Amino acid sequence: MILRRGEAEVKKRGSEAKAAIDLEGQGRAKLTSGSAFLDHMLHSLSAVGSLDLAVEATGGFDRAEAVGGALGEALDRALGARRGIRRYGWAMVPMDEALAEVALDLGGRAYLVLEGSFSGERIGDLEAGEIKPFFESFSAGGRLTLHCRFQGENDHHKAESIFKATGLALKKAAFQEGTAIPSIKGAI
């Protein structure tokens, strides 16, 4: 089995994040992002996606964005040339009244579409407004396209369904099933 692990460090306007990912993991997570809620979300992504994650972060408001960027860059390094991956993954994850639908493409182009809204300004100890910059940085660092639609009443459930659906879609897209580069152009 090919080891598919990556590490990265990102600095953003006074915040710093280090991340490591193992695509052949078992859902273990060692998380100290500085936000208990973000750690909970990352643990959910890790567990559902069967990915081992390690994250450390310091700083202020841009910390979640730095974590997203570091995690994305670590993913990009773990994927390498992206040979043999399925490339595409999708998932729908309900959490009580909330539902998130995620589709992603590990095809080398960064793009994010995030449709839905949070009703409050904070979810636990995290500004709700930090979730979109997290996923923007994750998409950019990971060179992936991510589309997400979410709905619900409880902001915690909405956020958690997004992270879990992303983990499950990532698990499917990164699945190793051969050696060919999954592109009609022959390169990603």
C-alpha cells in the first residue's frame, strides 16, 4: 500500500496553523485549533472520512482560515500526482433537522460554492462567519472544487452535517483504485 500522508504549515495575518493528514487512516484526530467547536467539526470530518488528522493553530480571527489552508495543503501533498483516485465524491448527511449535500472534485482546480446560512453569529466558541473562509482556504490549499448546500434550524447541526458530508465525500474521492490519472488530459 502506498502511504498517502501530507503535512503543511500556513501563516495568515497573525495566525499560524500546522496540519497533517493520513488518507489511509482510521479516523483518529489530534486537534488543538484554539476553538473547541472547530476541533469538534474536524474530529467529525476525520471520523466519518476515516482520515487521521493532526492540527495545531495559534492566533486570532484568521485562525480557522489558516487551519483550512494548512489542511488543504496537507491533503494536496498526500494526494501527490493523484494517480488512481476516483477524483469525484459526494455525500448527503442528515443531523436531526439539518441536512448537508456535498459534492467535490479533486481535479486540481480550487473553487467553493457554499449555499445556506447560519442564524446566529456564533456556534459555540467559533464565529459562524469563519466557516466559509475555512472551506475557501481548504479548497484553495487542496486544489479541489467543493459544492455544498445545507439547511436546518440548529446551527451546530448544520455545521456538523457540512463537515461530516465533506469527510465522507473526500473518503470516496480519494479512494485509490488504480494507477491512472483520472483526467482525459492525462494530468491534474
